[in-house]
Amino acid sequence: MSETERSEWSVPERELMASIRERLDADGPAMLATVVDVRGSAYRRPGAKMVVSPTEGGVGAITAGCLEDEVRNLADRVIDDGKPTLETFDLTGDDDEWGLGVGCNGIIDLFLEPLDEGMRPAVEAYEAGEAITVATVVASDDETVDVGERAYSDDFDGLPEEIGDAIRAADIERSRTIDVETDEGTVTTVFADRIVPPTELVILGGGHDVAPVVDLALNVDFRVTVATFRGADRARERFPDADRVLSTSPRSLTDDVAFDGDTYVVVMSHNFIDDRLALADLLATDVPYVGLMGPQERFEQMLDEFEEEGEALGDLDPVYTPVGLDLGGGAPYQVAHSIVAEALAVKNGREGSHLRTVDGTVHDRAETPSETH
């Protein structure tokens, strides 16, 4: 696999969505492949996507390399026919029919469709920072329902009423398929794709150690803001890939940046007073994670000074200090891996432990009940 192929395969979701927009704007032929169901183990979960262009190749991944070449081979047929199709790939066998036996060990349903304007509302919602559920008919034995029919949250009016009712009743939190059975006995399978925009990671600091954190955070689909307490112009040059770079002060931090329950913060200005003032303001918000750089003794000194000044702090549960998981290593990127991994674990409700100690499945899985109407 060439370096270009590797980078196209491993793009973050934000780059994949940007690629979909580019293909839509270019108005050229392309195919979208989406994982809609998995039985057993697989590298990617429902909602994973890959976009394939006859002239520009593929971007994104739907397995660890088992099926990507096969999907590229199917693209011409899907584009030429102009019809969406549901393809099932059984990777549970002992032979190496798919890929090189890398062991997905599951049965994967892929929905292959010509990329068209039906995906634009999803892309626009993603770019606007809004979550959206895209409901697509992927199979049906009801002659009045077409495969590829699509509607969007929250009303799903573009689908038959009983199908829309089933999706609303399912209260979709993560992407999954829903089988809707009518009184007449027909079954329609709908893929409810929950597309959620990137979570905000705010980094307070402008030192050289911030750059690796920005780099890694962007690649795991955080939307990154770098807030410095001085020298914003230099910071913009130092962190050109950050989504936003701004200059603020500890006292005006919460005026300049919106902090809510979906905002994660790393405090690494290395200035004791700045960090202490920022911490007090952050603990008055709903942020679920404040990673504070520095040893435990530094944090305890902050707490002592707050107490001496009679300043009451909020709940200390969001404070993680020293910031990061215990990975060992002290090089800048090793430290950054530790920080970003901890923020990601907290975001996903995980402890950051070894996977070999985890009972059950590695990935959370949505229930897939059938709805009868």
C-alpha cells in the first residue's frame, strides 16, 4: 500500500465528509459505501463510510483492508446502473477469499449507492455542528417502497408513515438497522445513520508541546480550539491546522469560548496563576473533562490557595491531573498520545484499560429490534 493509499484509507471522519462535499460540488460520478450491519467481529461499525470515484480512487474505509478493493471493483457497476444495492460479505470462513485473512471474522452488510444530492443535508448538518439522523431504505419486499428512499431527522416525512413512526420510536443514539414489519407481512429494512459532528477540544496554552496534541486530536475527530493568553499572532502560525486559534485571558475565557457538556479542555499554559484562574472558571461550567498539566502537588497548591482566598470551587470530578493515561515515555508525541487518549476515553465513557481485560465486545453495539406496525 502506497503512502497516498494509506493516508486516504485512514482519514478522519471530518475529511471523509469534506470529500463527500467535494464530490457533490464537482457533480462527477462517485459511489458511497456504508457499513449498515455487522454480525460478529469487524474492524468498523455501522455508519463507517467510503467514497469511491472512478477517476480519483477511494477515500475512507469500511474494513481493515479486507473489502476495500472489492468495493472499488463494484463502484463502476453501481455508478453505471444508477441503482443502490445491499451487499453481504461473510468474512467468517477460514479461507482468504477476502483480503489476506486479516481476520474481520464477521458478516458485514454494505449499502452501495451512487453518491447524489441525498447526502448533502447530512454534510451540511455535520459542517454546521448539528447532529442528524439519516434514514435510508436498504432493503424491502414491499413493492411500494424503493430501496434508496431517504429522509432526515426529526420528522422522516420522506418515508411511509409507518416506517417514520418506527424510526422515531427507536430513539436512535447510534447508527443501526431497523426492520419494520407491516400488518400485511412485508418487511422493510431501514438504516438509521446517526451522524454526529466532532466534539470540541479546547487547549489552553501556546507552547511547543501543544502542537502534537493538536495534531493527534484532529486525527481522532476532535474539533480543536487553541486558546492562548498572549501572542495570538504567533500562535496562529504555530498551529495552522487547528480549527480556531484565539487570544484571551483567564478572566475572559468563558466569554470568548463556549463551554458546555460536550466540550473537553486541556490546560497546559505552564503558568501557575493563569492555570489556576482558568480552572476556577472552567469548574463553573458543565465541561466533563479538564486535563490539567503538572504534578499532583501543583494542583494541591492551587486548592490551598483557593481555600485561603475563600473561593468555593465547583465539582472536582472533571479534573484529571496529572493529565493523561499512564503510557510511559516523555517525548512530546508520547505525552500528547497520553493526553489525547485520556480525553478520548472520557468522551467515550471508558477507563482506558487494556482491551484484554474487557469482557464482551470491544465496541458498543446498538440494539436491532424489529418494529411491527
